Amino acid sequence: MRPAISALNLYKSFTVQGMRTNALVDISVEIFSGEFTVLSGPSGCGKSTLLATLGGMTEPDSGTIRAGDTDLSCSTDTQRDAFRLHNCGFIFQGFNLFPALSALEQVQVPLDYLNVPQEEARLRALDALDRVGLLKRQHLRSSHLSGGEKQRVAIARAIVKEPAILFADEPTSALDSSNGLRIVEILRETARQLGTTVLCVSHDTRLFSKADRVLNMEDGRLLSDRRPVSGRGIDTQEDWHG
């Protein structure tokens, strides 16, 4: 199976107040279409840096990244921006919604950037809101939505253009158990129903039993690559193999 994203020998470091931190150390990994992959590990281990690097938001110090036929390592900033616009969706912990827009208008924003005709954009936005169970809340602004609803609007906005790759950075960390589990199910269904590559950074163990694959990081390195044993879907150590 051809990977949707492949990275080879990625290195990335940051220098803050004279101190150098190695965020990524010789990372090589392939992420596949139609799979829900979770990237886990302790705070500061490099998870979000790897997500940003694979998504073309941060350049590695060295190494190569390919997404389909695109070599992101050799792309200009403009080319990476265009790649993200046409191929990627992003979900963040902080929702990043516009206060003055309704839920429907929020979801239409990516389609406006893609110059999709207004009526088509509206219908696609309504369909995306329906996918996340918020069709009846389409008229509400973010101030009238709960935290779980805000995150579902953010997911609808990310999937409305049916991206090849969906990146999610700690999408459940600000949510209670019920809303967190609902977000997990939506992410999993997005991979299954749309064939989207879903890569999710999280330390939330609720995601592990729903994932097709769990990658574990520590100190900038990939330590393990686990998949659930066929037909089991539980997340104890003995029920995974890599």
C-alpha cells in the first residue's frame, strides 16, 4: 500500500535562550490512507513538531518528506501553502473559530479560499455539519456553542473540502469524557468513510483503542509502532503488535 505521507531521516532542533533542544531525531515513518493513526508520548517529546513538519508548516533541518507526488522538502513556502490548502485539513486544541461567524459560515471558509461557488459551498458545508451532528446548530455563533460543539464545527471545517490528509493536534484535551469520545468516533469515521489519512497527536488514552495504529515518541524519537491485533481493538500491551 502506497503511503499518503512518508518521512525519511527527519531532524529538527530549536534554540531558545542559548539552549538547543532536539525536537526530532532521525525520524522515518510512513502514514497510510484510510487509517486513523495516533501519535502519542509525553509532553515535549516532539509530537506536535512532527505533526507540523509532516503538514508542511515547519521545515525540518534535514531529511525528506513526500506526500503523494509532492516533495515537501524541496517545495517553496508558496508551494507548501498551496499543498495544504488543496490537500490538508487541520484541527487544533483551541478550536480557532471566528467569533463573528455562524457555524455554517465557519465551515464555508476553506471553500471560499478554493473559490467554490457560493451555493455549492453552502451545500457542502451543510453536509459537513450533518456529518458531525450539528446541522440544527448551523445558525449559531461560537459563543453559543459548547466546547464539544466548537470542536465538531472545527472538524466540519477541516473535512468540508474532503482533504486527503487530516491533521489533529490534541483535539480532545479540552473536552469532557462524553464529548471526547464523540470526537474520537468522528475522526475514525472520517478515515473509514472518506478514505482520509488521519494523523492525530494525543496523550488521551481514549483514542488508542479506536486507532488503527499508535506511534509512540519520546525525546524526539519514535520508540514504537503498534497496531491492534485483528478483531480485538483493545489497547493493553499484549493486544498490540508492531
